[in-house]
Amino acid sequence: MATVAQLKQGQKGIIKHFVEYRIPIKLLEMGCLPGNSVELLHIAPLSDPLYLNVNGSHIAIRKHIAEKIEIELVAPESL
């Protein structure tokens, strides 16, 4: 299964679950929950942080956190 950290710019996926339970509560509050869609909008210089669209909310997260969020990749026309 892929993680958010493996997305390429413009790719989308559906959050399936978290590798660890130590995900910052702020991410959960902003909609980073299983079943929600996620799209990689931009990668900052040096590949960290990642700028994401999570169900319409734009957030930036560190790559080490993105590696803990498993997703199922979806085709562009599916979302």
C-alpha cells in the first residue's frame, strides 16, 4: 500500500489508515481521516514539507508524518 509521502504532484488517493497511532491530533481535526480524499498539490524545496488538499482543506505536513498515512491511489477520473 502507498503512503502520502509517495504521491507525485497532482496524484490523488483515499486515506485508508495510519501506520502508527501517534498522528498529530491537529491533522485529524483538519480532516485527515480514513475515507477522505487527499491530493498532493506541491512539494517544497528539499522535499519537505508537502502541501496537500485534504477534502478541500489545504494543509502542509512534514514528510515523516506523511510516511505514516497509508492511502489507496485512485485514477484521476475517479475523484
